[in-house]
Amino acid sequence: MSWIRQHVRGSRRATAGLATAATLLAGVLSPAADAAERPSRAAALDNAATALADQAASLGLTSAQETSVRDVIVDKNGAQHVRYDRTYRQLPVLGGDFVVHMAPDGTYRSADRAARAEISLPSTTPKVSAPRAADLGVNALRAANPGDALKQVKAKPELVVDALHGAPRLAWRTKATGLDSLGNPVARTLLTDARTGTRIDAWDTMESATGEGQSLYSGTVPLETTLSGSAYQLKDPTRGNTYTADAADKMDACSDDTCNGRLLTDDDNRWGTGTTADRSTVAVDAQYGSDMTWDYYKDVHGRNGIGNDGKGSYNRVHYGTRLSNAFWNDGCFCMTYGDGNGTQFGPMVGLDVAAHEMSHGVTSRTARLVYSGESGGLNEATSDIFGTLVEFYAGNSQDTGDYLIGEKVVRPGLGRDALRYMDKPSKDGSSVDHWSSSVGGISVHHSSGVANHFAYLLAEGSGTKTINGVTYDSPTYNRSTVTGIGRAKLGAIWYRALTVYMTSSTNYAGARTATLNAARDLYGAAGTEYNAVAAAWSAVNVN
């Protein structure tokens, strides 16, 4: 139920490259080390640059390649992890991302990388022209929306090096956008061989004062706002100036990189009425969802905002005409919410929906899992997992934590009570409970079931149980009995796996390795948690 845009963001360059497959970090993360004794971000960057320079000859990078920093993590014990993107002759490399791991003293340990093939192209001049690539992108968008007379269709091709799909090759990455018959946005990215015009891959794209709000789904909630003159703005200075705007039922308020809308204001700092008759009501839900997501990542994982830079995102509500969707746009760093079609879906501002979509933003600034194949399923599952954990974290009596995805926005017309089910994903009629060799070929919203099921089993275990009034009965592929280790440990393991070990091309086998690495780092190599991770993956047929 989302689109995610991919953007490279870096702060420092080094002429260096990738390492061999990662070895596990030794020991367990120690909370004893004082934060003041840990290396700074700048020190970690310097250590990584030195390590990469020392390893350059064996890593196989040439002067034609450059790396740029995407993210830096310094553990409590001082171990450092620096995530890089790379270019080849100034072209972005899909699958060029990697993470360098260093010991507390700054010495190089290992690296995880998305692709291992050596990049050496005879030419970076395409045989397929940019206009032809644009036409192919438009055709791909129309083919993905059969029977709909799309309007205002346009496409923007970008020349890249594709290292994700076999031997590295020159390719066009073309994003095509348009409007459907109701005026709602549609978008699709097409990856095309720049020599032959052959399609490589394609995927959908589209990740203070204290007031009080009457929300649609979560009851009465507190809101931090900004007093400007005599009016209050729905802008939170305590959370990076996160704010919510009204798109006025328009869909043209957002271009590729700039989104607009009217910032909501109120005279008495009392927002909404709890019904859709007041346009501020769903804005309360959106702002509250942003608040809870910000707080969860900061309080639980120490992440300072979606981008880990202290900057807030923003929301646009009342977008388009009867739009039954919500999506994160990485270009504008914003969330967009439709009002639903009124029959199957209500306004798409449920708490777990908001957290789901904003978590796409976290993924885009960390592992940047490609939104197709098994990595796309992991991308979607990551948002479902953290959306669920945010819902439990919020502790809202009107929207209690559960393992149902989007249950608040679903109306009886859909024929079921949630969009997805983590305990048994196949209950939605399309998702899969277990891994098979065909998983990479289905929709990412359905292949995500493998990781969603894993996450439920890791947290709660198999069999029948009732949690917050909802009854679950989770099966296992191998008929094993899995004992859960709790939501807190699930979140800690998945977050570390995402931010430290996963890369853009991680598949389910790679996710198993990444989460085992994370469990070993956090709890030890022979502990209950490590064994539970292994058992939960086996229970969904990932071995």
C-alpha cells in the first residue's frame, strides 16, 4: 500500500570499495561503555576512510569509482558501522551499496555488500536513447494500469549501472508518473538495458505548545503545536518541526521533489471533532501517527527522526479523490494520506498505517532494500513490523496493539477485518506464510508475508493465543513449536539487522544471516535469542 522513492544521500567521499562477505562481530554489545568514550561520527568516518584505503587493492575498486556515506552507526561498545553508496564514472550503481564494520579501536573488521561483481564497462554511452527509454517507461506504467485512461503521463530516465541483476551493465532507470481516471497519482520505475532496450526489472514507486486533538481512530490525543501570532500551527517543534497540511482534495500539490499544502492552524489549540465532518480530524490522526513513530524510533532505538538527523517530515491529508492509499515520498520527505473510497476503506490515517509508511523512510536511509523481488518483500515487511511495534508502543486504548495491519481503515465492504495478518499472512487470500522459490515473483505486499510471519513467531511464538482481545493461531512450515522472545527483542534484532547488515539486494536467506548477526551482537552467539531467530526462520522455511 505504498510507494517508495530511492535517493542517494551522502556526506563524505573516499576512493575505496567493497569487502568480502561479512564475518560476525565478536562479543555482545555492552551498555557499560559511556557515550562520551565512544568514537564520534567524524572519527568513525575517518576510521572508515582509512580502512577502505588500506583495503583498496584487495577490494578491487578502481579510480573510476567513488563512494559516498549514507549512514553511520556507533555502537555502545564503540564498534563502528559506516554505510556507503558508490558511483561508476559518476553514474549511480544499483547494488553498489555496502557497510563497513570496524572494531572499537577503529580497525577494519569486515563488510556487508549488496553485489560482488567487479564493475568494468567498455562504455557509459547508451545505445538506447533517453527519449526511447522514456517511451518504454510510459508503456510500462500504462501496462501496469490496464483499462485506465491515464492522464498527464510523463517519464524521466536516468542512466545508471545495474549491478543487481547479474553482470554489471549500463541501464536506464526510468520513473514514469501519471494520474488515474479519478485523478490519483500512479508511478512505476522501469529498469532497461541501455544497449538493447530489454526490460531488466520494474516496480511501483510512490517511503511548541501542548494542544489536544480529537482523532478519527485513536481518541483524544496530545499534540505539540507552534504558536504563531494569535493562531496555533499543527507543527511540532519538539519533533523536528514535523507538521500536517491540508491538500484540499487536490493531487497536483506534489511534484517530484516539492510537496505543498496548506499548513493547518487553529485558534484555541483544540483540533478536530472525532468525525470526518471536521477536516482537522484526520489531520490529528496523521500528526499523532508521526509523533508516535518519531518517539518509538528515538526512545527504543536511539534514532533521532526518520533520517536520524533530527529533521521532521510532514504530512498531507485529504489528498486526491477517494484515494484508498497512503504513501511515503522520499523526495519531499513527507507522508500523503487519501480519504478512502468510503465503501471498503475509510481515511487512510490509521496509526499502524502511518508508522508503516514512515518506516519506508527509515529503510530508504539505511538498507534501501530494492522494491522488487525478495528484497521488496523485506522492504514491505520491515514497514509492517515497525508499524506493528509502534502501535504496541503507543499504548492507545482506542487502538490497542495487535498483529493486524490496517485494521482501523478497513470497512466491512472489503470482506475482511484487516489488510494483512502477521500470525498467518495467507488469511488475506494473497500473502504467503512460508518461503518458496516462487516468492520473488509475486507482489511485494504478498511476499512480505514470509518476514511478517517470522516476526510474529519470533515475538509471540507458534500456536493459539489471545493478545489484547485478538485471538491468533500461528502455524509453522516444519510443524515445530516456536517459543517467542517478545516484541522488544524482535524490534532490537530487526532494527540492527536493517541498519547494520542488510543492503539493497538482501533476500530472505540474507535476512536470516543479518538477523542472526544482530542477535549475536545483542545477546550472544549461544543465547536463547540467537536460537529463537534460527528457529523462527526455519518455521517459515528459510534455512
